Amino acid sequence: MQRRNRAQASDIALGGVLAALAMVIMCMGGLIPVATFVCPMLSMLLLAVVLKRCGSRIGWAWYGAVALLSLLMSPDKEAAAVFLFLGYYPIVKPWLDRRKAKWIWKLLLFNAAVLSMYTILIRVFGMAELIQEYEELGTALTVVLLLLGNLTFYLLDRLLGIRFGLNGR
């Protein structure tokens, strides 16, 4: 019994340290422009470590804590929103990997999350700088940006599956 309590305490401590590291990473998102998309992905990799070591229950708690703290403390609210809308992916990836037509479901999840996130950021929170940014890009480059996002998501999925063993098998 004492050994089990020690294992639970070490899992919680590891989760806390990695959550603090994720917060440092998320707060760096305001320093470098491309970090808006890189910082949430690095935080997802930390979630994969927590998930692999501690299980999905602590993984969900970790995701919730980092998402909430990111929204409150991160200077880059777009990066915090990316983590809020996509940061849970390492937890649901094994479940999606067991489904038929798994790539259709994965891409549907990614595109629905991204499109709903930007719709909420622009229409509800009125982030005028996003509207201006995408008007300057134009429709063609915005579509290219979404396609590159899908490619990056595919590479993240492969990294989670190969490096961290988060497959549904």
C-alpha cells in the first residue's frame, strides 16, 4: 500500500513539474512570432510524457490545468487558444487510432477545432489583429496556411505514435 501511494505521489509531482515547464513554454509564445503554433505542440509532447507515465486520468487533469493557466497567464492568447482547442489530442489519439478511417476522423477533428477556434477568436472575442492578418494574406494563402497546418498535424501524429508509442493497438 505504501509503495502505491509513493508511486501516485511521484506521478503527481512529475505532472506538476511538467505543467510548470509547459507554462514556461506557453509564455515564450509571445516572444517569437512562429512560436504561436510551436509552443502548443511542445506542450502536447509534454502531455504525451505525462500520459505515458501517469495515465489518462492525470493526463486530463494536466491538460485542464495547463489550458486554464495558459489562458490566464500566456501573453499570446492565440497560442493559448491553440492549446485549449488541440492540446488534448495525445489523450484521444489512441482512441482515434482504433477507429475505421482513422485519418478522416483525425483530420476532421483538427480542421473542426482550428476553424471553430478562429471563428470564436474573431467573432466572439473580436481579435481585430487576426482579421487584419488574414485579410492581408488573402484567401489563397489562408488555404495554404490551413494545408500546412494539416501537414504539421500529420507530422505531430506520427511523432506521438512513433516516439511516444501512443497508438491504439
